[in-house]
Amino acid sequence: MIIEKNGLLGLKSDLAHLDDVSSKLGFVRWQWEYTRATYDLKLVDKTDQSEYFLRINTRTESGKLESPYAILYIEHIYIGRATFPHGLDYQSPVPDSIMKIATQKLTQLKTELSL
């Protein structure tokens, strides 16, 4: 599921700042190449131990990801249920408790990046 209207779409940051802020909130930069990266946050539903991942897609506006000065902008943000052996199901319903945490994390990220 794409999370719309979060105020992050198009927001820009240099790589070093985005890495620092996102890691403090629990995100990990997993997939990356020279011009794009994804930041993932693992969320666990306590009722059935299902795992969900909040995924932030970014792309470089200038520079390459090997440089901390590269400028990235945020693209779409997704949330999906983890599937075995690996992958995300973006069509599964997401529990309200998980969406609440995801929304809080996105709000915190927006606040930190806007400083």
C-alpha cells in the first residue's frame, strides 16, 4: 500500500543527514545503488507476530550515493507485510496499530528533515 499525504513526497536532504535522521528513528538503508536507495523500518504486530516493513524510496537529484553530499529526494512510501522466504505483500491489510506507528515515524522523519 502506498502511504499518501504524509508531507514527505519530494522532500530533499543530503545523504549524510538522511542516513543520520532515519537511523535514529529505526530505519535501515537496505537496497541502494548509485542513484537510488530504500530505507526500511521493521514493525511487528504483537497480536500475531506478523512483520511489516515501512519502505521509503529515494532517488538522487545530484551526486551519487557513495558521497555523503549527494542530494536525495523522497519518492513514494510503501508499507507491506513480509512474506516467506523474502518479499513484501503490498496488498495485505495493515492493522491499525501498525499504521499508527508508521504514521508517527513518518511525522517524526518529516519534522527532523525540515529542521
